[in-house]
Amino acid sequence: MRKCSRRSSTKFVAIDRRDAIKPSFAVLLDLVDDVYSIQLSDTERARDLVLGKRKLSAHDAIHLAMMERNEIKRILSFDSGFDGISGVVRIAE
């Protein structure tokens, strides 16, 4: 499985669980083959997605742009914002 980005640390900071950051990264890195960085072209594509007809959050648009650039078709997410996007399969389990 390939992963576009790692944002678990922001969630744990938001709920004041910094102690969970290192273990969550260890689990994540055991699950994925590749971790991709955000590039300028991703932010430009995300801008276009948000300004277009898609009803995406800016955060979801960044992930979608990175997925497009890296030819990733599946995303592991509980975020229903990815549902109904042509060519993207959301895995929620």
C-alpha cells in the first residue's frame, strides 16, 4: 500500500496525545510502502480542485492532487470527502 502523506501527528497534538505520535508512526510505516512529500505542483493542483466544481476541503484536495501525481487509486481514510471521486477508491476498514 502506498501513502501520500502522514498527518497522524497533527491529530494527536490536537487531542493532547503527543505520547501516541511515535507508536502511530511506527504502525503507519509498517503498513505502507512509500511516503510522498507535498510538492508545489500538488498545491497548485489542489487549488484548482478546490476552485473547480468538486466539493473538497483544501486538505482532501492536497491528498487528491498527490494521488493523481503519483498514480495512486486507493486511499485508506474514514473521510467520506473522497467518496464519489472518479478513479479513487476509499478504503475505510
